[in-house]
Amino acid sequence: MAISKDLLDILVCPLCKATVELKEDGSGLKCVECHRVYPIRDDIPVMLIDEAKIEE
């Protein structure tokens, strides 16, 4: 089960409040501003700053 478009429309980065986008491989949600990637586990986005990894 993929992340729904409606959910993606309301989710924002908990740190900088910018939009997040689904990564191409579906492994996480990437913030467009601070480049943090929040993992997706069991089809549930883990939107915790401590769980995020910074990617360029």
C-alpha cells in the first residue's frame, strides 16, 4: 500500500514546516528545504526529527 496523495498533501517537515515529497524508491519522504528524509515503515511515515537522515 502506497502513501496516498491526500496524506502527502497535508504532511510537512516537522522541523522547518516545508513540503515533503515521496522519494523515487518509496523508502521515505524528503523535505524540499532541509533535505531530511523521514523513513516509511510498514506503510507509515515516521515523521520524527530524530529518525530522519539528511540527504543532498
